[in-house]
Amino acid sequence: MDPVIIVGAGPVGLALSLALASQGVPSIVLDEGPGKEEPRPARTVVLRADMAAMVERLGCTTLRDEGVRWVGWRSLRRKQQMRHIELNLGLGGTESDGDGPAAPLHIPQHALARGLRDAIAGQELVRLVTEARLDAIEQDAHGITAHTRGPGGTWWRGSHLVGCDGARSTVRKLLSVRFPGRTAVERHAVAALRTELPWAGEALLHRQPPWRGGGDEITARPLPDGVWRIDWLLPPRGDLVTPDALITKIRDTLAGWCGGETPPYELIDTGVHTLHHRLARRWRVDRVFLAGDAAHLLGAVGTQGLDEGLRDADNLAWKLAHAWHHGASDTLLDSYQSERRAAVASRLRAADQSLPVLRGGGGLRTYIPGGTRGHDTLLADGHLGRGPLGAPPSYPHSPLAPPDAGAARVAVGTAEGSPVEDVRVTAPDGTTVRLRDRLGQGRLLVVLVAPGTGVWDRRHWMSAGVMPRLVDAVRALPAKAELLVTEAYPGAAAHTVLLVRPDGHLVAAFSGVQPAELYAAADATRGGAAKTPEEPPEPAKPAKQGAARSAPKAATGRKDPKGATVTKGAKVTKGATSAKGTKGAKMAGGGSKPASRTTSRAGKKAGPRTPSPARSQPPEAPSGALPKTPVKAPSQANAQTRDRTADIN
């Protein structure tokens, strides 16, 4: 089967390719850049604990080396400390590891991307192609074809395509998907500098600082090696920030925090960060999906856009993997948009409702108890990953939710559709691991709560009590599953059975072993049986010139007028450009005239393209390339899409 095509080599696209590879799915990552990240210490990202654990699970080593987990959170207003929260540094990433909220991880974005690229370098199932700019896509019933410009124009064939190509997404424009929202919701002046502050390792939010020119809000977040990222909230329609004005802000802020005197500091990087709130109307169009900034933009009041983009990748990867290996129903693939778009829309709604309260009064102010303390709670929740602004998403109304099983279903400490707690479990090989270590491998997890198993020899409890029945029930499930055992789970009684999705969300909890109910829940989670694939279309009969015809099946691979061959991941040696309906051209291996097809093309109107007669065998693929196979020309029935003007200026 053809690989998945991923457009965009930012952190979301790279993470998606690794997540697919961990589930046995090959992918091609099309990077329009040179394949290197420009170091920008002032451009950083904050990852919630569960997403940091997911990225580490994918093999990214820079999180530990170049990222830092905050040890605390401190809120100030004028000269008064409003709150101080000690954060839990447990690597499990949940509050069950200890007291306090799980600590977020702060890392420069270029370091995160470099770590993901290093992980890809050792992954045989991922092919990274640089200097490849997408300009056309075509879909048919059996796959998708994409064309890239670059040193050698190339056609790529894939099973699905995912647009992870940022706010000005070419994929989104080719699909004519609208991207409504608000521009310049917040602006921040940003500086990365090395200095010593009184709150080592703690993140700080200072509202209405008492010194002149401090503005409304300042945030300081630590990085390794004594480096801090400091953000100053700017007026929404203020003047540009000049270098002299920024230096003044830096000196006044450091002096205000350090007793009146500016400590020595080294300025490393500066910038102005403008935040937008936008949400794409559709996240799936047949075999094409949108993820990350191509699907949504957010970031005000502590919300984290990249963290949400990684959740997109985590949600989509296991569904594409199931489709790639076993086929999938539309219910399963549609659930990506249903779940993720609703979660991000809820986050944007919470941020938009909070902004009038936090940035000038009105709105919900009268409903927040404690006045300014309520404001600090809102902001702390956004930055620390709690409440409506920051808590991990839940999918209680997912189309994959199982049917009601009556008394067989029980409530536990985790609501259905929410991320499970990262408890310790015993794996089939007898080792004790964290539950999150077993996620992301393309299989369901069945977890039995069995107190006392930690002190028993595994050989005894595997054949005792309910285990034999549960083993048989797991083997009979309609989707691949792994059986795990834990001594305790929050809110769960002994012999409770939990069914967990590959991305770590709870499907349901059952009282004891309930084979029929467990089967029904697993079947619902995979979206039901896969739809039967259609037979390939028969070659079209010759038609009169100008009439629309179905493309005949190519016998030796489709070639463009210059002889470039469409391959499954192999780059051609000559440029592949589209041709305008040449009269009398023939398909390779056939005598009929070429078909007219509509395409999605950047910067051009969709129009017919005709292959020329085959003149040579396909060139050999570069070393490490995916094997090349001939492919069919896409059907003329593909929906026509056109490039639209950019949504973000």
C-alpha cells in the first residue's frame, strides 16, 4: 500500500511521521525548506506533561537535554504575590505521581524540531524530502497524488495526505477550506536573555507591575543554562517596538524584580509575537486531513497552539494506521474532525470569553468570584494546563463512543473520553512500566485492576481468578489489543476492566469480565467494520475530443510529457510538469486518448493534463527510498479545487 504523504516538516508533521512509523506505517514528509531549523531562542513552546511524554516516546532526546520543567508557578499583581504553586516533576506526567499539578516542559522550538529530525534519521519508514513545495493534489477512490515543485518537479503517490504546513497552508487553500477567525488577538514583545532572577526554575506572571512602562502583564519562563524568555503584553494597536524601547523594558523589568538595580544580563534574541485565533471549517476532505496550524491558530491567555497540534497528530496517527493496515470506516476517519475540531473550538471559545475579563473588564467579570484572584486563576489554568483554557481534551460525545451497556459499565476516576491516569502496569512480558509507555502502538489496551498482583509471581495470577476468561475475551476482540494489569486505578474497584484507546483516552470501564460488552465497545472504537473497497475502474473507451473521460489504467506507470514517472515515494530525475491536453497523445501500454482531469493546483486554474507515450523505464530510486511501483492515473471524477488568497496577512 502507498505511504502517507505529510506536507510540512514542522514539529507537528515530524511527530506525525514518527507516530505512524511506530505503528508500522510508512510516510513521506515534504519539506519546502532546506531541512534545517534556524536557531531562535526567543521562539519557544510549552508542552503539557502528557504531550511531552508522547514526544519522548517518539524518540526525541532534546526534551531532556535542552528543555526544562518548571519547579513552580508564581503570580504577582503590583507588589503583591497572589499565589505560589509548587509543581510536580514526576516524569509520569500526572498529578497522581505526587502533590501539585504536573509541570509543563519549556523548550526552544528549533531544539524540539531538531530532536524529531534526529529521531527520523534512524527511522526506515520515514522519508524526508527537502526543497519540495506542493502545488497540486489529486484524489481518487484508491489514493492521492501530489505534485511538488523544486529542483526536480515530482509526482508522489500516497494512501492519504495530511497538511501540517502552517498558518498559510497550501493544502488548505488547494481544498478551498475557509479559515475564519480573529487576527492579532494579542501582541507580545519577546526577549531571550541570560541572567539571574530571584525565582530560579519557576515561571512568573506579573500583572500591572508598579514601575513606569511595565505595561499590563509580563511573563518570565525559564530555559536551561540560566536563560529566560520574557514576554511583555503590548497594546492591541500600539506602535512598533523599537530596539531602544525594548532595551528600556528589559532594564526596567530586571531592576523591578531585583531590588531596584539591573543585574548583569546577556541579550540573546528578540522578537514580536502576534497571536491569532482561527479555526478551519473542515479538517477532512476525503483522503486529505489538516493538522496543527493549518487547522487552527490559538495562543492567547496561556493556551498553547503547538501542544494542540501534537494532540492532532496523536489522535490522527492511530486512525490512519488502522486504515492503512485493516481498512477503516468513514466513522473512524470522520471522528478525527469531530473530536479534535470540537476540542479546539471549546478552547478558543474559553479564551475569547476570558479576554474581555482579563484585558479590560466586562463580559464575565461579575461571574468570577474573588475579582482579581479569579483572574489569576484563569491565567494560571491556561499556563499550567488546567481548566477550560488548558486541561487535556475529553471526547465524551465522540462518534466512537460505545453503546450503553447498562449495569455492566461502571464509573471510575476518569470520565469516559478523557485521558487515563498514568498508573504503573504489568506488561505481558512481566515487566512493570507506566501505562503511557504502552500507548501509540496502534492497539487497544485492556487494563485489569487486580490488587495484590504486584507481590504475586506472574505465573500464578495469570492462570487464576478472572484472568483466563479475560485473556479469551481480549483475543476475541475485533481489533488488536494488549492486556495489562494494575494494582490500583483512581476510583476503580477490584476486578474493574478498563478499555483504553491507542491515544490514551478511556473508552469505558466494566464491572468484571464482560466479553460481549467489551467486544461491542472495541468495535465502536474502531468505527465498525471497514467499508469494502471498490473495484478499480475499467479502462475508458475512446471518446470524442473535448469530452470528459475516465483515465485508463496505466500498464507501466504514468509519465509526464518529459518522461517523469509517478512513483510511490521515489523522486524522479526530470521535472514533472503538467501539460495541456495534447491532441493524439497515448497512454503507456494503451492506444486510447488521454483523459481530462480536474486537479487542485496552487496559483493556477485546474485543467486537463495529459501523459505522453512512455519512452524509458522508471529511474532507480535514490538510496533509502521507498520501493517504486507503477500507479494509475487519478480519475477525472476528483473534485476541483482552486487556490484562494491567503487568510492571514
